[in-house]
Amino acid sequence: MYSQTKGKRECLYNAFALSGRMLLRTITQGAALGCVLVALSGLLLLSSCRTDDPIIYSTTYDTGGGTQPSGDITGMYVLCEGNMGSNKCTLDYLDMTTAQYHRNIYSERNPETVKELGDVGNDIKVYGSRLWMVINCSNKVEVANVKTAKRIGQVNIPNCRYLAFHDGYAYVSSFAGPVMGGDMQLGLVYKVDTLSLEIVGSVEVGYQPEEMAILDGYLYVANSGGYMPPTYDNRVSVINLHTFKVERTIDVGLNLHRCRADRYGQLWVTSRGNYEDVPAKVYCLQQSSDGYAAVGDEIPASISDMCIVGDSLYYIGTAWSEIEQRNTVSYGIINVRTHQVVADYLSTSQEISKIRMPYGIIVNPYTKDFYVMDAKNYVSSGELFHFKSDGTFDWSVRTGDIPAHAVFVGSEMTFDDNTTPQTASPYIQAVDEYVPAPGQFVNTLPEATADDSPETMATKCTQALAANAKGMVTLGGYGGYITFHFDHPVVNRQGQYDLAIYGNAYEGNSEPGIVMVSQDVNGNGKPDDPWYELSGSADTDSVGKVTYNYEITYTRQEMQNIPWTDNQGQTGYIPRNGYHTQEYFPMWLPSPLTLGGTLLPRNGHQGTDGLWTLDYLRFGYVDNMPNSDEEGCCFKIDWAVDSKRHPVNLSHIDFVRIYNAQNQVCGWLGETSTEITGAVDLGVVSDK
């Protein structure tokens, strides 16, 4: 289940593991195990239950800002990491000639490419006429035409991390071992021919190598040891590019990450410390008498990303503290010539305070205006903020999940009419109703305020789920539901799967929700006609354990545990926890709130080690199987039954409703809560 918290788990894994931070320590700290494992949750939208992968059309937004071409820069690619295990890495494009932002363009430009870009984008760079993208957990580097974003090929490299280029070769750092392990395995740097895309060599470096920089014929590699807390690596490996051998190592600081060269022949290397008593710093490595760089100054700054333009090193910092159990956000500018911190901010605009999780920064070298990428809650759409050179806020725009890496380009993309779909879309068009039960993620997925109404919340859910937006919506505790429709009726293809509906399940972590379907019999375009459940495996596998016609009533208790009673004479409550401090009762709904349907038997049990397992049901439920499961997220309209569990023959459906069918609390995980991340009409997919 995505509890204890799912948001915290995603945050920890993306902020720590994907950056090489404290992974093993997190794994060994009891409840924090869940904070890592959710990163493996299956959000693999569109990766199963279809004959052909559909074309995912881009979405275009008008930024409304003053972005203009400058120098030879006409656009910018933004690589969005996507949640780990979700196959949600996406490529966005900002066209500075039109001030339009094109979201998720890669699949549209490459309809024949299976599973789009892949799992977790970790770096993006341009070399010549080619766009290179490191896709970490997919163990590959994707190469595309920089002007069209059309795929040229890929290079298979295990647990790849970052890119550097020199004299016709690409250098790729690699953790070498598996993504969730390989702690004692030394990393590698691979050498790749940029024309043939063939690997021509590799060299062993330190543990879990991260960024690299090239200076005077040497490749400097920052080693993190991120899989080995508390014994992090502290070395920079120095590779002679002529011999492609490591000539020496330089001791710098714990848990190294970024490595950038400036115009003075200096290297700036960031250390993340140990998140406890050794603070983060940035080190300046300068040329020494023997020709190598050596540590010069060190500056006490926590830097998670940086961009050097002229004499200015612009940085953002998101520093996790194991002691305080929280992140501290910082911004600033360091003068690389004087080594002085000249500002501890980038903007005085109040809009910069709206950035929840600064994750990437890029600065225009001509105009000095800059862009900050906000990962927000790591599980839904991020946001790109544009600021003018003086720090004045200009505009912001919605991005893919976890925008993190960007690169300017000088060849503008083209977005003509032939990229617009002319047929029915396979994806959700709009959400009609959103009625969640109370829960620890309610009012945050999506975010709600006291001013929201049922209509505005349905709109927010539409923004999260429609048109393959790949966001996430929680249904809260038992009975919470969501209703949506496509831009066409979904036809019952007798004997075949008709729908794929995606959630957030992974092995040992099933939060089953029941699917209901309805026809618009009265033709008013509203979901107010009879509803029919799609019968799942529990109807036969759990005879006598399923409760039909179950009903539960929740009562608002502001900022307290939420009590409930049911029609079986039972009482209980949705417990609060220290990780989610918002109101748990949906703020736009009245109290008491009564919900009902079929109650599935509890699937959670606690092991002797204190960890909880939530077992899969065999078939027929949302957020039950990983999205990567070939059939586990697919549904047949043929399964429809009426209130007496008699089969119903439906030629088509117009509305889909999903509700959480579990009423259980699993210790420190909290309540079981079904999550929704998208849906597909498989009939439309097969027609494309």
C-alpha cells in the first residue's frame, strides 16, 4: 500500500536512492523500509494488455511569458525523471520562438518505440546533431535526432547515471551493479562511439560514480558510494582520456555528486555529507603543479543542482537531515573567480516560495534568465518556473513527473497539424465525480483547499488523469470513489479485455479497488444511470468472506482521527500519523459521509520482522497487480454483474467508477487506500 507514507517513500527514494543517498541505511531502519520500496511501485502505464503501444500525443501549453530566442538558443528540452518503477520518464520541449511548452513529445515522435523512454531519466545532453538521454533504471542511453526528437538508437549500459563528451566519444558513468544493490561493486565509466553507438571500452572507478567533467585531457569522476552508508566514497577518479585508464584518485568529501568545470580551469565538486553530523559542501579543485586538479577551497553550501554561467555558479539545494527528518531548501550564487557566496537567494519574488521541491536549474548563458524545475510531491506533475535575470518571476508551466534535467538547443522543433490525433483518444477525457473517503493522502493527491467544491476537485482530478497525464489520485479509505469517461463509448469486445486501469501496486503491496461501469441510458451525459460491478476473483475465491451491500459512515473530526461506523455493527477510525499533517476528511464534502458497495476480505498481514504484506487478489481489481503485469490491470465488460451478482450483457459503457474495497489499517502503514494513475480503452489502442 502507498501508506506510511507513499509521498514520503517517493520523496526518500527519489531524493536519496536515485541520487545515491543513504539507500542502505534507509532500508535498515524499520518503518523506513516502506519509504524506499514504494519507488518500485508499478506505474507502468501502457506497458501491458495491448497489442501495440499507442501513440501518446503531446499536450501544448502557452506559457504566456516573455521567453525569447537568444544567441543561438531557440528552445529547451526538459527530461522528466518519472517515478521509479513506473516507466514514466518523459521528454518535454519549450519552444522559445512561440513561447509554447510541449509536454510529453517522445512517444508522439516515436510511435513504434515500445514503453516510450523508459524508467527514470537521469541526464540529458546534446552532442552534435544528437540528443542523448540517460535512462537509469532501464539500463540504457537513448539517442535521438536533436531537431526532431526521433529515435536513432540506444546503448545498453547497466545502472547508467551521467554523460560527458570528448573528441567523438560519449563517456557514461555507471553504478555497474543492480539499481537496488551492488553496494560493494565498483562503478564503471563506459566509452561509447557517438556515431556507431558501440561501446568501445570501460574502466573501473570508485563506488557509485555520479557526474563527470573533462579538463585538459582528463576525465574527473565524482564517486558517491551512495549504496554504502555510512562509509560513503569520498574520491574523484582521474581518467587519462588518451590511455583510458585511471591515473589517480583525489580525496575530496563524503558522498560526492555534481562535478562541473568553469572557465578558469577549476572543477566544482559537491559533497552531500552523511545527512547527519557531516554537512554538505562544495569543493573547488584547482590545477596543481603536477598537472592534476587538487582541492583548493571548500564552501559550506548544500547543492543538489547547479549551473555555471560566466563567473556565477547558480545553485539550488534540497538537503535531507536524518536528525531532523526533513528537507531544507536553499538557493544561492557563488562567484567562481573569488570563491565567495555572493547571494543566498535567486529571487525575492513570492512565486519562488511556491516551489515545493526544487530539483533542477538551468541558466541561459546569453540573457542570464533562469529556469527552476519543481518535482513537487514526486508522484504527480511537476512545474517549470521561469525567472528573468534580475530574479523577477515570469511564468510557470506544468511538466511531466519530476522535471530534473534540461538542455538548451539551437534547432527548433516543429509542431504541425499532423501531430494532432484525428480519432478517438484511448485515454480518460474527464473526471465526473471525486468522492474520496477520509485518508492520509486526501486533500493532497490532488491538493485541496477550503475553497474547493466537488466541481473544482473533479477538475483537479481531470488534470491529473486525463489525456495520459500520468498523475495520481487517492481514493482514501473504504468506499472512496472516482468516476470518469472517455471521449467515446467503450465497446464491449466479447471475450477480450476492454479496459486497462492503472494504480500503484507492487509485489506484496496490493490495495484493491472495485470497478463499476454504466451506460448513459437517459442520454443526459451524466453518471446517474444504473451501475454494475465488474466481478473479480474474490467472488469465487473468497466465498463467505466477501461482504455485499456493505455501508460505512465517516464523521468529520477536524485534525483528529476520523471515526466510522458500519452497517455490520462495527466501529473504528482512520488514524492520523506524523508524516501527513493536513486534514484527512475531504474538505469539500459534507459530514457525515456515507459510502457503500462490496467489502473485500482483508489482505494485509504483519510478519515477525514488523513489516506488512498486502497480498494480491487473483484478478479483477484496480491497484491490485503491478502495472507491469501482463493482464493484472486489465478488465472485461463481460464481467459486469447486477446487485444480485447476476451477469449483465452490455454492448458498451459510457462511464467508469472505481472505489476502494478494503477497510483495514495495517499498523504503521495506515489505512489501505486505492490509488488511480490512468486508464486506457484497449479497443481504441488496438485500432491504432
